[in-house]
Amino acid sequence: MKLTLVRALTVGGAALSLLVAHASAAIVFSNGSPSPSLTPIGNTLVNFDELPTNSVLSPTQYAAVGIASIVNLQTPPLGVYQGTQSQPNYVGTGPNVGWAADIMITFSSLQSQIGIGVADDTTTFKVWGDNNTLLGTHVNAGLNFYQIISSNAADIRAIQITSAFVAIDDIQFTGGRVPDSGLSVILLGMGLAGLAVIRRKLN
């Protein structure tokens, strides 16, 4: 019986390792269409257009809709300015620093797909998961483009956007998963399968 239990646990452990390996992220970068013909369309859109132009953006302005914070990792803080994509507004650091920015957008839940409008220079994207895990990087040299970032594992926690000249607009996201719940379902299924094997052996 002990040997049977050990064998069942070994098989279950191998299955879990395989499932976890398949759950690792594959980040895909693609181009959508910027406003006014905005595509693709996500579940939530943040376009900054309801905010006063020429105001400072509060880092937690959109916490209620799922963006935990939007900050410039350098100085100055982000502001709301007259925009060139979905008017009237977009967000950046402003003309006093030549619009240079290192913007971090952190989401309240893990995401599977994010879209963001970007003006106007070569821009580097870093995609972060939980525990400061770097999931992917990408450089887009387009002007006034709409960047789509997708993950097959729905594990995107934050997007970092760095450029010598950048403003952002039309953030869209689809929502994602809570990792622990999925893992719990896997473990429950493995446990039931293991008990079934032991029961058959005992009979």
C-alpha cells in the first residue's frame, strides 16, 4: 500500500509539473489601430478624456476600474495634456522635459491582453508579472501606434513604457485570472485521482 501511494504521488507530482510548465507565459506583441478606429476592443477603456486638461494625474485615478496605479518612475509626475489620438486628452510628462518618461501601469488583477495608444517616438515596453518577474520586452519604432500585448497565461501585472518622447492614451484591458484558484482546481483533481487509484488497489 505504501508503494502504491508513493507511486500515485509521484505520478501526480509529474502531472503538476507539466501543467505548471504549460501555464508559463508566452507574451505576444502586435499592432492594433489607434483611435478613432480603435481595435481591438477590450472590456475596459481608460482614455483620460473626462479629466481636466493641463492637470496632474493622480496615480490611483483609475483604481476603481482595475488600474492600481499609473506613475512616471522618474520626474516629473504624469499630467493630462491636449492629445493627438482620442481627443481631447492624453497623458505624459509634458514639454518642460521634452516628454521623456518611464511610465509604469500596474493592474489590480492579472491580465491576458492590454492595448495602449502611444505617441510619438521609439518606445520600449517591458511586461511584468508578479514577484517582479520580467515576462517580455519589445521596441516599437512606430509613430502614433496602438500597441497590443497578449499573454496565453493571463499573468500580466504591469506594463513599463520608456521613451525619450512619449504620451499614452486609450488603455484597454480584458481582465485575467486569479492564479491560486486555478492551481487549487488542479490539486483537487489530482487528489481525487490519487484517492481513486488507492481505493482500487485496496479493493
